[in-house]
Amino acid sequence: MKLSKILGAVCFLFALSAWSATPPTVFIWVDATSAPRKIFHAKLRIPATAGDFTLYYPKWIPGEHAPDGPVIDLAGLKFTASGKTLKWRRDLLDGFTLHVDVPAGATEVEAELDFLSPATFEGGFSAGSSATDKMAVISWNQVLLYPKGWKSDDLTYIASLKLPAGWKYGTPLPIDSTGADNSEIKFKPASLSTLVDSPVITGEYLKVVKLADDPLTEMDIAADSAAALAPPQEVWDHYKNLVEQANKLFGAHHYRDYHFLLSLSDHVAHFGLEHHESDDSRIDERDLVDETGRKATASLLPHEYVHSWNGKYRRPADLATPDYQQPMQDDLLWVYEGLTNYLGTVLTARSGLHSPDQERDDLALTAAALDHTPGRAWRNLQDTADAASQLYFSPQAWHSWRRGTDFYDEDTLNWLWVDVIIRQQSKGAKSIDDFCHLFHGAPSTGPMVKPYTFDDVVSTLNQVVSYDWRGFWTERLTNHGPGAPLGGIEGSGWKLVYDETQSEMERGAEGSFHFVDGAFSIGLQLREDGTITDTIEGMPAALAGIGPGMKLIAVNGRHYSPEILREALKAGKGGSAPLELLVENTDYYKTYKLDYHGGERYPHLVRDDSKPDLLTEIYKAK
Ligand SMILES: [Zn+2]
């Protein structure tokens, strides 16, 4: 071997070891000044090595539990090194992987890209509609690439962001400096994990409401109008209570400060996405000022806030992946989402966002919906979690037979059951709050991830009270009913019943989400316009031959409206004449006769005086 070659090999090895010892720092400039046009421009400067240089577009987005990074909306890609345009090609086996041909001698690559935010209203997670004429939510994962070979915790990003003139903003991402009029915000260096975890909300109408001082906890609310930002004072009081009650529930926190990033718009999609130090939550424009919308969406912020502890700080080991490329495994979503959903309902009540009556009515709806999910007979709870990365994108049609991501609802009932067992076994001395203190609590820390397994959940429950928790959860995860798991409701001193009066919560949900719920009477769910979204196998509508996707045109010979359907159900109670539904199906019309005479049926919880009222105790502010 010639000396020069040996020297070359030594230098190469040295370069390799230096490379592995010092993770690169990436600069990113995002131009959001065209947000109302729904296009975002970004430039990145990425340290690179010569040859086949591999970059990733984020694929598995934390909190979305699926490989749904919006790569289809990545456009305008251009790579240069020292001013020269570079060739690139997408990986044939993975569309999120890009191979850039970097010339010898080049040490960095400049990348230009655009993110095309949906131009018309589209659902979906954070990649759904996110920008209007007056506001936008910027999710960093949508506007960046990252180099192969590093954990997202180890890569440093130095970001700057330009906003439309006059727009204000809120974000948990620490700020270094801002230009005049917030025209360019420069952020402090942050790991890629922190950057992706720290969206920016921005808008012409943006209100900041401080909820707590230490640590700073605030709402940063962007709306499509100034009027949407002026709800009654009690709204802010309830959210202040939420922060106080959550910190009492867990006994510690794991964020530097926390920002509720709330969008109020009829033109942005998705409901809520959790982050460690913030949440990206989106509701209709008037949902804070109108009481009905406020009640229908009240549990959203409690749910997303709980995730800072349950999901971000404590995270299933299978979801704690090193980057956004390695697949996540969703098998423990019954804790990640299920426990979060239960604690979210508890905090919604404890903060006053719902009265105890309203919270019970919501719980009755959850239980009744599961009681009318025949798909439980073939798909158990564990499989709804295992298949979550597909089920999140399943249509509403056949929901009750296919099942969806039911671990939210079914585990609200199951974790209530756990809370009730803890209270019973400890003779009232302990509760789920003790589990939360042990599992999620002290000491307070900044953002960090403490992974857990099924065994960790069981052993922490056993530290609270000794019980066959492994057997309990194994049964809960694998049983096939029949019916909803009602042990928690019944053990807490309440019974699920049906009567002819809709609760305020069910009426409000129908109004807010524009549907009509005939699930509990004739097994029919439809939109206000008559489009049938689901029929429940074994119930009168399905038995008569009606299926999802058809459209209800007339009821007993009269043009359909939600009121006409309700009146017909009411009038038919106890009679013998069939309920006649004229239905359109793929351009054909047919009248279906339903042998149903049970009237309207809506769920409620009523007190069982033979048992102590634990539910009211659970919902009481601490
Ligand atoms: Zn969640």
C-alpha cells in the first residue's frame, strides 16, 4: 500500500469519527408570507458528505400514530452545492427518502422546497387544511428534510420564520430575536425533535391569555375574526382551572412552559394534535363564543394537555422511535390515547368546562355507542390499537362493523373501571390520581421521554393497590363483549338507560357536527342532508336492507328532515304500521319498510342507589 493511500484512509477514518462524534447543525429559513395562498417556502443548509447523500422527509409523525407525513404536498425541490444544481432521485422502496448526488469536495447542500397546504377544505391530521386568509398553523415537519444517520434528538436546527405583515404568533419554541413588526423571527438552536414538537400559530387576530405563571402557561388563539376571540370571562376561568387541576392530578409537570395553540376557524381541519410543550387544537370559529359549540368541544384541550404527561413524557417504548423514519408500533395506544381520554373527561369536569351532569351525559353516549358496535364481536380492543395506523384513515361507512380507533372510547370506560377498582380496593383511600402521581409525576422536569411497557403499567397499578391487573387488562384487551364494558359505570353507582329525551350534550353534538343519531333506535346514522353514514348490523335499518352511502329522501311519504324523522319515530311508538323510508341508492329509489315501534331512544346515566356515588366524587375539583 502506498503511503498516500494509507494517509487517505487515515484521513477518511478521522473524518468518519469526527462526523459521528459531532451531529450536524442544519439551518432552516421558512417563508410563510404566502400563507393565505396556502404555499410555504423553505430553504435549508445541511452539512453533507460527497457521494449518495440521503435525506428524509418526516414520515411517522408523533401523535398521528401513522406514516402520514404529507410527502405528496412536497414540491419545488432543488438541491445545490456551491451554486451548482445537484441531481437527486427518490428511493424506489420508500417515497420519503431522497438520494442527492453530492460532488467531491462539497461539505454542505442547500435545499429549496415548497409545502403545498390544502387549497380547498381537506380533512386529515396536521396536514389537513391549516391556512386561511387570516391565520395559519406551521408544522415544521411539513417544511423540512433531515439527513440519514442521526437521531432526531441529536440533530440541531436553527430556524427562522417570516410571517405575513402584521400577523402575530405564538409558539413554545424558544425565540432568539424578532425583526421589526415580527417580520422575521429567529429561533434559538433546538434539536430536530424539539422543532417538530413546537408548531407556530400565527394570524391577524391572535389573542394571548395567560393561565398560570410558574411555569408560564398560556393560550395563543388565532381566529378568522376578532369577534371569535371574545367569549365570556368564565371560559378563561375554566381553562385556568384546567391547568391547576391537571397539575394537582399529576403532582408535577414536564415542560419548560406550555402553550395551548388554538385555531378558531371553519376552514382548518383536524381536531387536536399533542406536543410536549403545546398542543395544536382546532375548532370552529364560534366554538368559544357559542355555548353549544363550547360544550361540544370542551374536552379537546383537556385531552391534548394530558398528553404532555401521558404520551409525551411517558411514552410506550414502541412509539419512542429515534427518528421519523422508523415505524411506530401502536399496540399500547390503549394507554397512550385511552388513559388520556379518560383523564381528559375527568379534567373537563374538574375544571368546570362541563358540569357533572354534562360529563355524565357524554359518558352515557360513549357507553351507548360501544353498546351499538357489533364489530366488537370480531375485532377486539387490542386489534383496534394494533391496526390504528390504518384505522385512523377508515371511512365512517361501516364504522360500527369495521370498528375504528375505538380505544379512545372503550378505554374511557376501562380506565374508569380501573379508577373504581382502586377506590373500592383501597376503601376510598386511593384513586387514579395516585397512579398518575407514580407514573407521570415528580420530580418536575423539562421535556424528556420515559418509555414504558405493558409490564410497567401493571406494576405501577400494583404499587397503588394490589390486584390482578394483568388479568384485568388481558381480559379487557381480548374480550368480545357482548355489549360495552360497563363495569366502571356500574361500579361507580350509575346505570346506562335509554329514554325518549335527548340529552343537552347529544343535541349539542348533533348540531355542532351536523349529524342525526338514530343509532340507538333504528340503527341508522346520517348527516343532516340525509346521507347515511352508517347502519348498525342486526338493527332495523340494516335488517330492512339499508346500508351506508345511501341517502334518506322521505320518511312515511314526506320529504326528510331531521325533525320529520324524529316525529315519525315518536308517532310510531307502540303502533303496528312499519316505518317507511324512501332511500336513494346509486341513482335508484326504493322504499324500505322497517318493523320498528320503539320510538326515539337516547342514552342517559341514572343513579343506582344501592351503590356509593363514586362518579360524582371522581368529577369533583381537587
Ligand atoms: Zn390523543
